[in-house]
Amino acid sequence: MGQNPLRSADSLFIAETNENFYEIAWNVRKQFVDSLIAEGETNPYRIIKKLESFERRYRLVVDRGAFGEGLSGTARWVPLERDGRFDVLPTGVPSYWESSHRGAPVVVPAYADYASIPAKWVIDFCRDEWDCIVELGSGLGRNLFEIYYNGGPAKTKYYACEIAASGRKITETLAALVPELNIVTCAFDHRHPDFSFLEERGKVLFFTCHSIEQVDRIPARYFDLMADAADRVTCIHFEPFGFQISNAGEISKDQERLVREKNWNTNFLEVLNASRKTGKIKVTFMAQDVFTFDGSTPTSVALWHT
């Protein structure tokens, strides 16, 4: 099955060591970012795109020994494996990779830009003014920079909320290059959601992108707490929960096997529906397996507001 190089390192996730893994993985990317800045790069978007180009050809391997105490393990970049079914382009990237659409496997061009879909969703959704836009599980801040540089609100405050300190450091390093971008970083854990970092209490847009995915279970009051974070709350979730919907197809069933093997999230929809039934939130859109970053974890979308 084809891999999405943007998520290839993430696919090495081991449930019980998730935090430690990402501290190491984001720290290695931080070194890559720092090297580009040292060479003279000053534009965050160019830096992110250079990292993406590198990750289309290489994957990050974190040695298992790194999962002990502290962050003493090693990590290295290795050439991305090819499955041999597709020709490799002169760029070093396979011409096609296996994806899925509406629960069915499909083969798509390697340069179909699926990684930018969440950012485009948020940009197109932001027809009104928002006090702030908040990504929960922001990694290095890639989605937020995509939103800003592709026409998202210029004067709105952005929050990059990420559990891994090394991921937040990358965001801070890049944000320092763009003084006109109002972006702040916050520590955030889906398992223990705390929204007290929000200074805005008016109209807030949250979104998540394959971050709840890698938390085994979210607490029963997860969405209730988010709904209470401001006067008017809207949230868009780009998460692989298709297998949690009753009419799951074969792709979703494959996804479920992977999720249970890795101890990823299995109660997103259960908790969402519980908050919907009490009237705490209103779910206005839900679509199953609408696009995918890789063939094994198709992305479903849910949108709700208070």
C-alpha cells in the first residue's frame, strides 16, 4: 500500500510511547528547519515547503531504543521505500500512490495535494470574522501557516496547540520570521483538554487534523468542555473515524484493524454523539472517508457548533 510521505514518520507510532516519539521526531525536524534558516531562508512558507519536499523522498526512523527514559535515542532520515508497482519520477517520488475515496481504494497521482485540503476547508469556511482560529494538535504548525499564506484571515489570532514541546518550538521559530502573523503556541493534551489558554471568549473556530486519531480515548466531556470555551464555538474535525460509523465499508474496516492494532482512538464518534444528544452541540455536517493522506487512514469530516 502506498505511503503519504508527509505522514511516513508518524506511521511508526507506538501507542504507549506516543509523546516521547513525537518529541524526538519534531526535534529532528527542528534541526532541519534551523539548518535552512542558518543557510539564509527567512520565509516560513518556503521553509515548510522545503521540508515537505524532503519528506516526499525520505522518512524519519526513530530507533526503538529512544523510547526509554528521556530523549536519549537516535533518529535518522532514510530513503522512502517503494512498493515497485509505480514508476519513480525523475523527482525521486513515485508517479502514483494508493489512496481511497468514499470507502473505495483508488490510485491517485503522487502530486495530488491532499495535505493542503484541511487548510483549504478552513480558509473557505472563514467567510465571517473570527476572534481566533485554534488547531488542537498542530505539530509544527504546518496547517496554520498554510491557512495564513493561502488567503486565510490576516488579522485573526492563531493558536497552535500541541502536546510535543519540540513541535511548538518549530512553530515559534517560524513565527518569529513573520512579525505580522499573530500566532501563539500552547501545550495541549486531548486526553486532558484544558481550554483556559484562550484569551478570546467571543467567536472561536477550532479544528483538528489527525491528532485525536492517535489518542486512545478522549474523555466523555471533551466536546462539552470545548463548547464552553467561548460564547460561540465552531469546530471542524478531519479525523479517521469512518470505521466508527455503522455503514463502514471495506476501507474503513481495514482502518479499524490498523487503529486497534496501534491502540489509536476508538471513541471519537461515541463522545461526539453523546454531546449532540444532550443538545450541548449541533452537528451540522458529517462525511465518511472523503479523502485520505494515505491509503490506510482515510479522513472523515465532522463539523459542529454551539
